[in-house]
Amino acid sequence: MSTFHVEYTYAPEAATVRDEHRPAHREFLGRLHEAGDLLYVGPFTDGSGAALMIVADDETAARAVLAGDPFAAVAAIATVTVREWKQVYGPF
């Protein structure tokens, strides 16, 4: 398994859509966390997006997991950046 840093950049014009779908989005993320597929997640304080840390076999698998996010289904995310990450120090 590999670890992937993910950055969501939110579509500014979709703020109302995100507000509407946030409960389903958080439920989705909670299930990923409970399953061990999501190490952390949280929004940037300026409202521009969020950071996630996903565990998956490869980038294709990580992107497949993210495709299930309700925010993805309603086009509330402008861009998704996925990069494999290697920990040097830290809790993971």
C-alpha cells in the first residue's frame, strides 16, 4: 500500500452545492477513515479547498476512491491533485 496526499481545490461558484452536500461528503469521509483508507482530512481555513491523505495500492486506486465522494458527483471540486507521499517523521 502507498500513501497519497490529495488536494481538493473547490469551485468557488459551487459553494452552495458544497453546503448542501457536506453531510453526505463528511459521511463518506468518515467511512473511509473508519476503514483505514483515509488518514486525515480537513479544509483549508481560507475556504479554497481541502487536504486529504489516502492509503491505496496506486494512484489509479486512490483516484477511484475519491470518485465516490459526493462532492465529486455534484462537481463541487474544481481540481483534484494526487501525489504519492513518503513519510519521514510523523504518526503514520
